Amino acid sequence: MGAITYDMKIPSSVPAAKMFKALVLDADTLIPKIMPQAIKNLDILEGDGGVETVKLTHFGEGSQFKSAKHRVDALDTQNLAHSYNIIEGDALMGVLDSKRFTIALF
């Protein structure tokens, strides 16, 4: 099995801590409100929102996918870092075992 890595840097005038709170800590409620065409809702299936939490994302009408189940692998609020794996769902397109995402804000 191989891995593909893609790095992207996006400059923002919003402070990193505020962006982390919105994109990671408050994402379950905030993202469906500001982007309902992309994300319909997020449900916690297991856990308390921290490491090892399993969530189910239901994508909106504008998405090519219906759902994705992901597991939180790391959550570092001090260093503004978050890592999760998509472990099930059509977002894996029937050919991938998983997709790993790492977000680090600075």
C-alpha cells in the first residue's frame, strides 16, 4: 500500500486559535450552519469529541458523496493540531482503505 501526501498553506487574517476553534472544536455545529450545501450534519457515534471519537458526516446535496465515518486520532489544543482518518463511507470511493487528514494551524 502506498501513501500520497499533499500539503497546503492558506494565509488568513483570522488568528490561528480562533480558526482552530471554528474548524476543529466547533465544527460539528458550525460547519453545517455555514456550509449546508457541503455538510448536512455531523453525528458523534462513539466518544466525547476527543481522541478515539468516531463521527459520521452526512454530506449536503452539493457533494458527490453521501457520508463518511471518521476517527479522531490526535487533538492537541495547545499546538492547534488535529488529525483524523476517514475509515468508512463512499468518500473512500471503494478503492481506499482510509484517508488521513492532519490540520496544523500557526
